Amino acid sequence: MEEALTLGSLVWDKKTIREWQDVLNSKIWELEEFEEQAFQPLLLSYYDLAPVVKRCLLYCAIFPKDYKLKKYRLIELWMSQNFVISNKNKNKRRIGQDCFESLAMRSFLQDFERDEFGDIVMCKMHDIVHDFVQFLTQKECKIVEGNEKMEVLGGKVRHLTLTSVPYGEFSFPASFYNCENVRTLTFFDSKLETISRDSMLQLKCLRTLRLGGNRWLKEVPKEIGGLIHLRYLDLSWSESLKEIPEAVCECINLQTLDLRKCMGLEKLPKAMGKLINLKHLCVWGCSRLRYLPKGIGSLKRLQSLNWFIICVGEDVEAMKLGDLGSMNQLQGSLWIRGLGEKDDDASEIEKAQLGKKEHLSRIGVDFQGGLQRKGESEIVKAIQPHPNLEYLGIWRCHILTAESLYWINSLHNLRRVSLYDWEFCEVLPPLGKLPSLESLEIQRMKKVKKVEVDFLAREEEEEVSETKILFSKLKRLSFAGLENWEEWEGITKVDSSEITIMPRLSELTILRCPKLKALPGFLYKIAALQTLTILDCDILAREYEKGVGKEWHNISHIQNLTIC
């Protein structure tokens, strides 16, 4: 029965005598007994997959063994090959997510790494699964090591992976006469500086080109403009790359352009408005970029723009922050860098209409470092994101008080908050009533001397007593670099026995707070607290020193303690 099922699955879509002969000559019939036993459950699971999920699984044969697969990137690669097609009820990304979950559920993917909220961000394929998918795709997928003699490509090879390519210009040898059929070309652990122009001209059907992860890459040849079918271009972590040719803008079917951590990149092509099908532009970590080209503002299909750089000075070629206002399909993460330098930043961020971008789950704003400037309170007021937001980061803000952050308590889905380097702020914002907050990081608040009860909630007695539970879902709390922090208050003006504070807190970290004298009493009562870390906090370290500190008895029950 199993043999019949295997044979039927192998030949069901074969239409010619040649294809049936390929099945007859397949090495599957030569597998030794132990290999048959290893592959048998995989075959059964594989044949039970939906066709779209099968295609997505087999595409994973392009990766070397033990390679860590990033979930979001894998889904974008599937989309670049048109494996997932949207329907009336779901878009392509959601269908790709379903395919990933199906493969994970059946253990084709495993060794999951998760973010702080438990969502899968990374995974691997087991060696036997990797052998299995490579066996099934041996005619379509090839992995060739740079030190191997390159063999003649068969006419059916569609996805080519090259590893350990040596330093210098890469060229296909003459034996690679079927390059025009390749749809995926990806490099791993390689040192190429560029691809030869002749080689680029051969890749007429290429949909996916991955040159990323190669700090030696210095040039992308202008012949890339001839790759009219290209949908996915990964140049990430190319530290030596200073510019991208204008010819990239001729790739009008390009959907994903990944430029993460191209730290030498100084500018983007001016004509990026031509990339009318671009959906994902990733420029996070491109620290030398002065601005984004104005044409990006006209890309109506753009769904992710993870870094927005505000241009210092005036430049007619620069995209303005207000241009985000018409880009209502933005989703995922958006980090705005360089706020506070221009007089019109408040009005520009109002025009950006962050409050209408319901699909953005993460927003970060990073103010320009330096002296305190006027107008930052107005900028903070104008940020006011959509209530669907899950992460909020505000860095290097110079406001004196947190009153302009009044809107934060309307973000009922907010799961993580990061406040970093508020150099002039003396009072922390009230965050205790955020119903979904799980992780809170507060760093480098040099002017804060007291974390007052307002941090838990405004101390109007009636309001606090009605709340009952403050920081109801908070699991992780971190303070770092509060150099002048001396006191941490709990509830004082109401009957604290009626109020529960941080009942789910499992991890508390306090770093470089040398003047803090004591922890608030409510922390001692938190049964969920399993990890307490106190580093570079001189007074606390003495007060809570194991066995001898005056307050040791209040924390001795905590399972994981680190006090230095």
C-alpha cells in the first residue's frame, strides 16, 4: 500500500514518456533500508500537504544544512516565486504565514526561536528533512560549493545556491549554459565583490537574487536593470556597498528590496518611484543614508518601510515625513530617525497620520541627539498612533515631563514600551493602566530622582482605587542608567490592600542605578517574580546582599538572583 501511494504521488503529474522514465530511473528505488525507514514518515506527511505548502517546503532546499531560517524572510521568498497567491479573504503574507504554521505543525520546521511575546522568528530544518527535500528537488535545486568543480547545469535547474565563493568578481563558467532558466540565485558564506556583467545578462528569468550577508560586496552591476522578472533583491549586511545603480529602478516587478545594515550605503537611486510594485523596503541600520528619495512617497503598494530618515537641511530630492500620510497600507514596523531638528517636524508628523495606520504594529521614534530644543512636546503629542499598536519606542526625547504622552493610555493593545535617553525628563509617564503591557524598558533617565506613584497611575484616589490591578500583564521590567534615582514609591494615599500591582512580573532588572536605596514593598509580594538582577547598584547591592543585607529576607525566596 505504501509503495503504491509513493509511486502514485511521484507520477500523478507526469505527462510525457520522458518524465515517466525519469521516475523509473530515480534513485528513490535504490535507497537502502534504513533510508527508506527514515523517509517513509516524511513521505506520508509530505503527500498529505496542500499543493501550495508542498511548494513552499521544497523551496527550502535552497538553504544549506543547519541554516537559520528567518520566518518573515522565508515568507517573502515564497511570495517572490509566486508560490502563495492572495484570495478574497486573505492576502499573500497571511497565506504564507499559514503555510509556515502548517510546516511547523508537521515538524518539517523545528528548533524555533521566539521573540519576547512567544512569536516564532527563527527556525531550522532537521538534517533528515533537509536531505529529504533536497532529494525531492535534486533536478530543480542545486547547492554548489565554491571549491567544487562546477558541473553542467541540467535544463530543469531553477534554483541555484552557491556557497564559499572566493573573493573577487564572480562569473559563471562556460559549462553553465542554462543560466537563463534559473529563477533563484543565492550566495551563502561567500566573499564576492561583484557579479560579472556577462553573468548578470544571462539571468533573464531570475526572480530572486540574494547577495546579502557579504561584507565584501562593493558593486551591483547596472546590467541588473535587465532582470525584468526580479521580485526579490537582498543586499543586506553589505558593509562595503556605497551605492546602488539607478538601473535597479528598471526592475519594475521588484517587490522586496532588503538593504538592512548596508552601513556604507550613502544614497538610494533617485528614480525609486518607478518601482510601482515594491511592497517591502528595508533600510534599517543604513546609518550613512541622509534621506530617502522623494519618489518612495508615491509607492502606493508599499507595505513595509522599517526606517524613515528625516533629511537634515533642505533637499528637494528628499522624501518628507508628511508623505507617509498617503501610505495607508504600511504594516509591521516603522522607525522614524532624526526628529526634532526641523521647525516643521510637529506639523510633518501630523501629516504622516500615524493614528490612521491600523496595520502598523511597531512604531519607534528617535530624536536627534544634542541640546534641548523647543517644540519636542508638540512632536510627541502629534505622534499619537493607532490603538492597534503593540510596540512603542521613544528614544533621545528631551521633554521635561511626560504630559505630552497623554495618549499612551488609549493604546489598549500595547505589549512593549521602550523609553531611552530622555535626558531632561524628571517624571516618568503613568503606564500602570495599560491593559496589555508585557515588557517595559526604561533607560538613561539622568534627571529622574524618584519613581513616584504616578508611574503606577495618576494618584487621584478615586481613579486608582477603581483600577484594582496596575500593570496587570507586565512580565518583564528593566531600569538601566538612572544615575540619580534614589527612591521608588508604591501606593501611598489609598488602602494598598485593595490594589494589586504587577501580579505577573517574572523578571526585574536594575542596572547602573547607584543611588537607589530600596525596592518598593509591593515587589516582595509578587509570587510570579522568578528572576531579579541588580548590577552596578552600590546601595542596593549592600542592602540585599545574600545572608547579610538588611533586606535580604525580603527577596531570598526569588529563584534566580544576581546581585553584584
